[in-house]
Amino acid sequence: MNWNPDGTTFYSGSATGAVQILIENTNTPANGITTYSLQMLSLNLSGTTALFGNFIITVDPKYPSLGSHIVQPEPEGYNIGNFCDVLFNLSVNGGASFSKADNTVRMRLENPPCGANLQQLHIQYQPPNVIIDWADPSYTLVGSASLNPAVWVPIGSPSPATVPANFPLAKYLKLICE
């Protein structure tokens, strides 16, 4: 993440934690583009930055944090992007007290922790397989047969990965950065 307190200078930081997002779609695709409504239900991140050291960021569920998730087909797979406008609570004293932001902050996926650029994932269904392609070799494809409990196992192939659609570990897939 980048902190920009004065509109000019950027301070980098990093954080880890949990986020819960509700994704809904009541729209029909327009021009091949499907738009989903997002609402961030919870967020709890802990991290550090050169600007003010250690911090905790949360979001108050009483204030809706709304956004969009867009999926657009491309010849080589899908182009996916999203954002969410979030009203943060910030603590710089280990959670002893929190300050509420004056305005919402637009949160979007960019510059993953170990990737240099936004990591685009392309997925194609070519029966009986699914072909998954990504550019950054820092990422590894892992799969799990269940989310409760999730047991993530490397699929074992660099990009592009060809996975049988009926492969048990292909039920849930994600990229991890190593």
C-alpha cells in the first residue's frame, strides 16, 4: 500500500490480515461485460510504514463500503478488475484507540506484495481441461478440494497450467506469491 498524506509524497507500507467481501450480481451482462456489486463487510489489517510505524486498519460495518467487480472476456481468457470505497479506522498505538478517516478511500488491487505489477489471471475452458495463465513467475497455482478446511496444495505447473476440470484439487484455485 502507499500512504499519501500531502498529495505529493508517497510512503510505502505493507499489511496482512483478513477481509470479508460480499459479491452480488443482479445485472445481465452488457457488451460481454459482467458487473458485480461489492460490499466490504469486514477488514482487519496490521502492518508497518515508514510514515508512522506500526498500524492497524479496520472498517466499521455500520458504514457501507461499496464498490464494483468487473469481468470482461478476452481472446486469451478474462480481464478482471475491482474497487471498493472504504471508510477506514486507523490505530497507530496497537489498537488502544482508533481514528476514523474523514473521507472514503478507494481500495483496488494493484502491486501485489511480491509482484511488480497488477497480476492478471487468464482462464480458458478447453474441455476436458482448464488452462490458467499468469505472467509473473513469482506466483504459484495452488488448489484445494474444500474451503472448510482449506488445504492448499501446489498444482505443480508453471504458467500456463493445464488442469483437468474434474481434478479434485481444481474445485478451489488461487495464486500465491513466493
